[in-house]
Amino acid sequence: MSEGALRVSPTFFGRESFEELTEAARVNTRRRQNFDFHDAASHPAQRLLNAVEPDSYIRPHRHLEPRKDETFVVLRGAFGLVLFDDAGSVTDARVLRAGGDLVGAHVPGGMFHCLVSLAPGSVFFEAKAGPYNAAVDKDWPSWAPPEGASDAPAYLERLRTLF
């Protein structure tokens, strides 16, 4: 290491950190909590853990920037991955389960998708090109209700019936 180089400590994660993250998700009004391994504002690669409770609504979205493919790996619990065409019709729905036949997925940029938590305490690892810019990160479709809208819980229930 050269003189003046920044020393960075490794980050270890497992059962205990999943419990802490899950507890934070349970008390979060959005019922999910992420832990970033990167500096969201500047790092060229987004890598994070995300704990999501079953009543958390992750609105369908896509990432229009071509290099914003997303990779998910389920570390604990289970998620339903739903893929949509541009009109909002479901084109595929798969269960991703820690230790299951499918444990993850890679979603190309430009494809509408969402995850539905299927079990309390579920946690996934996500990787995507960065840096993160909330203003342009997601393209929201008109056919899916916004988070917090009165019809969002019913839409989430409809998605849940796919699994």
C-alpha cells in the first residue's frame, strides 16, 4: 500500500447482521432496510443487503440506463420476482429462495420488475452499476400504484397471489 493510501476495513456479514437488518426493517415505516457496502453518491458499483418484510410494497420499476442491470441473490427467506412487459402484463414470476432451486436472478436494464417478500426476515444481496442517483435511478410505470397510495396494498396482494 502506498504512503497516504486509505486503509479500509473489511465488512463481514451473516446471521447476526441479517437479524439486525431485519429488526431495522420491521420498525421502518416502509418495512424494509438496506445496508450499503458502497458510497451511494459516488461509487461506480452499488452493492447492498436489503431486508424486506412481506407487507413491504416495492413498486414495479425499470432502470433505463443500459448498464443498470441488477443481480439479486437471496441470502435468507424467499422472494417472488415478477417481470412485466411495458403495458404491465406479467411475463414471468419466479420464487427465489435461500437454499432453493433458484436463489437469485439477473434482470437486464430496461425490464420492468419488482420483488415481493414471501417470508418474514427475508434478506437479499443486490449488485448494480452506480453511482446511485435517486432522481433518475428508476422509471415508474403508470400501471402500478405509487408506494403509499391507497391502492398499493391491494396491488401487492395481487402480486402475492402469483406465488
